[in-house]
Amino acid sequence: MKSKTYIMSLCMGLLIAGCSNETENIQERKTSSVEASDFSLEVSAPATVEAGESMQVQAVLTYRGNEDIDLYHGEPIVRMSYSGEEGANEYNDIGIQSTLQPGGKMKAEKTFDVQKSGTQHVSASTTSLKVNGEYIEGKGNEEAVTDDMGEIPKNAAQSELRVDPIEIEVK
């Protein structure tokens, strides 16, 4: 009888431990997204971060069209910045070709060292995007386009997808 009681106690303990609240370790995230042409861009970042820690920002560009395409872009395809970061980012604007099938996704991640406390922002946009050699019609980068730009830089800027900034609280 003692062994049955011991086994029942052990099983109950394991059951309770297995049902404990594991969501405590899952960090709440905020997202921002934009859709244009046959693409959607979604960017996510932690809602809160402790000063002195690092923060990982993730982005997914999804092709929503119906046929295979050749996508021309820079590297990384999604450029992310953080308002609490000092210095410039380095990017490769040399044309890279990727073949995408319907539903195809391209992912990017960037880790930022968080130092400044207070409200900060994460911004993100794609590089200029061409499908089968033609610039797409982007969205969200209208403020960067000016009348005095040449035709090629103007078309390139208009082909970007830019999400609204994500507000991060740094404690």
C-alpha cells in the first residue's frame, strides 16, 4: 500500500510540475506590418527590454503572388534600426536574385544591444525590390521620395516596404 501511495504522490507531483505556467519565460512581442503589391512585411520586437540586455528583432517578407518570380534585392533584404543605437549600419546594395514560389518567405533577424532606458523605437524596411526586373510598388517610404530625385533612385525608393515604428519600453 505504501508503494501505491508513493507512486500516486510522485505522479501528482510530476503532473503539477508539468502544468506549471511556462508562459512566464515567453516575452511579449509587438508587431508592425505592411502590405503592397504581392508582398507583406511583418516585423516583431519585444514590448519591454531591460537596459544592458540584448534585443532580437525579427522580420518576415512574404510573397503572396500566384506564380514563381525572380526577386532582386539588397542584403539583408530587411534593414532594421533601433533609436537607442549609435553608429551606422552597413548594407550590401549589390543586386541579389532570389527565386520565390507562392507563399515563399524571406526572414531576417538583428540583435541590438540595449543601453538607453525609456521609450525607444525599432524601424524596418526592405531594400528596393524588383520582380522579374521591374520595381514593385512599395508602401510606407513616401516621405523619402522627393521630386528632385533622379528616376532610378526615385523608383528604387518607391519600391520599398516600410513598417510603422514599433515602440519599445526599456527599463
